Amino acid sequence: MKKEIITKHKELVFSGVQPSSGQVHLGNYLGAMRRFVTLSAKHETIICLVDLHALTSVQDPDKLSENTLSLAAAYLAIGLNPEQVTIFRQSDVIEVCELCWYLSCFFPLGLLERAHAFKDVKAQNANVNSGVMFYPVLMAADVLLYRGTKVPVGADQKQHVEMMRDVAIRVNNQCGEIFPLPEPLIEESTGVIVGLDGRKMSKRYNNYIGLFEDAKSARKKIMSIVTDSKSVEDKKDPETCNVFKLYKLLATDQEVNALAERYRAGGMGYGHAKEELFQVYERTFGPMREKYNDWMSKPEELKVILAAGAKKARAVAHHTMALLRGKLGLGEIL
Ligand code: TYM
């Protein structure tokens, strides 16, 4: 019975990235954004620029709006087509804040206190703002407002998607099957992309390679990737090497096998592997960088695309909120 009702919900891919810096990085792209493009070819897709989430860390208004346009340019440069995909800015559909409140009334506080991301930030900053704690509630509101069913993200977001499933079940138990249960789409091979120092690539650790860095700076960063101290002659294990881990995700199968063999054979230094990585980085992101720079020179066009996306997203949001308000015993919107 339950299954029948749930399958009534149509499949919808929903995901987002925070405009929390001027640069998306390889971790964002390989962990999540690359799949926004492939999934959008098969499913209805909504991709958000989650500026309200970014507000937990960026409180300079000029920076936030610049970062938002830069992220819009990035979405288009990687190949998202606004004719096929709804691309919009989170704060343009403010019902998300209304839903965030309703969900927070169903969200056990203990769940928020135990969230890994919150605990990490709190461990580093005693003056953490409460937006950081409510981050998972707002994220649940994002997906549930549009009734997303598939959420492509990196492994660090698994717990957040589990939390949104949990709250969707709680609301459905009380209000009927309003929300589909979102499922995280996390890939084994790209769930955690490593950064220059071998830790997870992150803006916070400053160990990232930007997607659209100029060639010189990208090369410099790639040359600084941490490796072990084996000499040129030594045989090496590609699978444990940070350079190879990135190479594998950008090169063709043939190239990957050829480089792996050179690692295993010995006689190749890490400098050579880094040069190979730089070549595939440039091949992949050089053309995207041009598109990105081109979009960045047309901010007015970017704003038009975001406004059109918001209009489409708002229509879905109104529908969900109208359903839910009645079920909660709240008044109609007059
Ligand atoms: P953000 O901007 O922090 O990250 C955007 C996406 O990049 C992924 N990611 C990584 N994946 C693999 N390896 C890495 N080193 C790496 N670094 C980042 C993140 O997992 C994420 O998928 N909370 C979300 C934004 C959000 C959202 C949503 C996502 C807000 N509402 C609703 C999906 C649905 C985030 O982490 O943004």
C-alpha cells in the first residue's frame, strides 16, 4: 500500500552547491557537479545555488552576490543547459525558509546536535552561528520543497540526506504521503576526492584545485601534491598515490592503464605523473574555463537565467506549500 503511494511521486533530481567562495573545485565537480550534467540528460533536474546555506559562512554582501554569479557561470560552463534544467538561486524562492521552520518542528534536536558537519565546525569555532546547526533542516527543505527523489552529492553529505529522509517520514506519518523519500546518489569512486595534501579536498583546508584556475596556478598546485619519498627508480603503487587518484578520474581508461604500468615498472618519477595530470586537467577544464570566463562577462544574462529558473521553481514550491499548510492545520495564504 505504502509503496504504491510512494511510486506516485515522479523521479526528480535535486542538488545544489554553496556559493561560499569564488571558485568551485575538483572535489565539487568530480564528487557531484559532473553528475548533475549526466543525470539531467535522463531525468527532470533542478539545480540550486544555495546562497542561504552560504550565508552561514559568507556575510559580506558583495562577496555573496559575486560568488553566486560565479557559480551560475560555472553551472553553465560545465554543460548544464537552462532549457532542460531548472537552475535557480535558493533565496529567490523564499518558501524554503517557511518549510525549514515547519520541518524544524519535526526534527529532533538531538539529531542536529549529532550531525558530523556541525560537530566539525563547532570543534573549530566555539562561536558557531545557529544557522550552521540548522543547515541540515534547510537542506531537507530544499529537496522536499521540490519533492526531489535523487540527490547527487559527495560522501560528506550522506548523513544530511539520511536526515532529510528521516524528517520526510515524520511529516508523512502525520500528514499523509506528501513527500517522496529522497535517496542520496553517492559514487564509490568519487565520494571523497582527495586534495593536495591527501585529505578530503575542501575550501576549508585550502588544499583544493579550482575548476577554472588559470593554467599556471593549476600547474603549480598539481606540482605541489603530496607524494611519498620513493626515488625515480623505485616501483610505485598507483592506487595509494594522490596524483594517480585524481588522474584516474579525468583520463581515459587507456591512459589510466598506461600510467599505472609506468608506476609499477619503476623508472618514473612523481614529477612525470604530475605533468600527465596537468595535461588531462587542461584538456578537460581549459575549454570549460573559456566558457566560464565568457559567462562571467555577461552578468545580466546570468541574472535572466536565474530569474527564469526561480519562476519555474516557485510554481513547484507554491504547490507543495499549499498542500502542507492545510495538513498542518495552518491557515490558507490569503
Ligand atoms: P558544498 O558547496 O559544500 O558542496 C557541493 C558538493 O560537492 C561535494 N563535495 C565533494 N565530493 C567529493 N569529494 C570532495 N572532496 C568534495 N567536496 C565537496 C559535496 O558533497 C556536495 O555534493 N550541503 C551541500 C549543498 C546543499 C545541497 C542541498 C545539496 C544545500 N542544499 C540540497 C543537495 C541537495 C554542500 O555540501 O554544498
